Amino acid sequence: MEKKQFLLGMLQLIDVAAKRGTWEGGELDFVAMLRRDVVEQLKEFADPVDNETEDQKKDSDKKGEH
């Protein structure tokens, strides 16, 4: 299994389990930390064009605020 597929599976597993109420309150901090780590690792696989588009969108949003 490729790393990207593994990470996507982990993210889906965390999200589905959270929706079903799998974890108790005291465990949520760890689960949230794990989820953030998975999301950060998935950013390695993002298409550079997608990142550029997001940056352009943020810039245009900022210009619209003034």
C-alpha cells in the first residue's frame, strides 16, 4: 500500500470513528493530534498547482476585504 493511500485511509478511519462516537473525552486530544499529523503528511502529496491556486485565492480574498 502506498503511503498516500495509507494516510487517506487513516484520515477516513479517524473521521468515521469520531462521527460514531468511538472515543471518550479524555482520548480526543490524542486523536486530534494524530489527525493533524496525518493531514500534514498528506500535504506532501498535494499538487503544487493546487497550492498555488489556494495562495492566489487567499490573496484575492485579502484584496476584497479592503
